[in-house]
Amino acid sequence: MSELFILKTKRICQLILMASVLLMASRSFANPWDPGSGNLGVTLLVGYDASYFNLSTDNPSATVASGTMNGFYGELRGETEDYWSRLRADYSTGSPAFSEAAPLLNPNLIGSSSQKILNVEGDLGAKALDSDRPLPATLTLYVGLGYRDWKNGFPMGTIDFSSFYIPLGFNYIGRLKRLTFGIDGSLQVPFFTSTKLSESNGEPETSTSDINPDLGYRVELPITYDVYKSDNAFWMEPRQTKILLFLTPYWQYWKIPAWKITYLDGTFADSPAYITNTFGVLVGVGVNLDM
């Protein structure tokens, strides 16, 4: 068993332990008598992901490709008076154009790239604050487990980066009648990262699993508006049902540090660091059922 594997496993265990203590301690600040943001029950969101993707390197510092991407977003969230959970998936694809500086890095970088990003994440949180002054609001601290797969396509081939990660974050939501608004931020700690380089004919050229990516960051500004509310829809006893619209601007940052490509014939090559910044907006419709 390699030392790198041991260090990564130890790091993961420490983060899980720290997050567990944080979630347990956060309960001492919550007031179960306050209404909070009023989103108890199960919420399902389905929508469209429109984003602007920027890929750059840090040595030399230059933008490699940038452009718009499109995708789909889905989220299933459960909330009680004490706890909060979320499962979400996001898939986006696009063909950001190579910049004028890209051919200076590699003469083949002309035209458009091919980008495909899949992100799946599950979170579990404890409410640290429920308040009704000055507005009904809820603050939740959460920890989770995520998986990200990024296929970075170039004219000469595709680099497939995949990684698990642990999100450590907070979710703050306030309510003003039918409108909710807030901020969601998380620090994403990657582990078990692997890469695979394929030539343009699809044949695998190399694979490696010893890359140690930097921390990722994600910030969201979620907004929802209840377009329909009923106290008896679908239920025999009084329970509230809401149909809502959502709009969530977001920023996502990831960095893959410089790494050494190991070809199947035993030769090596150095790859520059890849930095991605994605600025996007999620928009769609959802339903909230007070269970």
C-alpha cells in the first residue's frame, strides 16, 4: 500500500471526523420553536443549466478556451426541523472556442474544444440557526460526498479527469412571503483522482491515479418563488404543497495541478496545470411537499 494512499485516506478520515463534530455542535445554536425559512418536507427541482466556461493554465498564465455551455440540473432535498439533506446531479456540455494564445501552447489548439462535465453530490446537514427576526431564516452546516467527471476534448485527443470529493459548506436561506433567497458556499476536498488520456481515435494512451488536485470552491445564490400554494392538495389531512420557480446564479472553481503524463510505451511528458472557472445560472421549476 503506497504512502500516498495512506496519506489520502488519513486526510479523508480527519475531514469526516471534523465535519461530524461540527454538525453535532451546530445543533446547540438552533431554536426548534422558530419557523426558519419554511421549507420543511421534500422538495424536487428540475431545470436548465446555462453557463460560461473558462479553461486556463498557470504556466504560462493564459486562457486556453472559453465559451458557453448548456446542461440539465436535478435536485432532491429533504428538510426537518433539525436536519437537512440534498442529492443533486448536473450535466453540461459545450464547445468553447480556443483562444488566440492557445496555439502558442500547442499548434494543434485551433478551432473549438469539447467539454463535458458531470457532477453528482449528496449532502447531509444540521441546522445551526432557525430565526424569525428580522426575517424567517435558516442556517445549515453540511458535509457530503461528491463525484465529478470532466472530459476535456482537444483536436488530438481527450483528457478524462474524474475525482471524488468531500464538500464542507453552509446554506443560508431567508424568506419574504413567497420569495426565498440566500447563499450556499462549499469547500470541496478532492480525493481518489484519476486521469485517462485518449488519442483522437479513442484508444487509451495513458492512465494515472497519483494526481493530487487543489481544493475546489462553489458559491451559489439560490432564489425561489412560490407560484402556487395549497394546504390540502394530494393529502387527506392538512399539509401544504407548493409549486415554485427557482433561479440560482453560481460560480465553480477547480484546479488540476501540473502532472506527468505516463505513456503506455514508458515515455513521459509534462502537462501544465488546468484551471477552470464556470459562471452559470440554474433555472427551472420545483415542487415542495410538506411530509
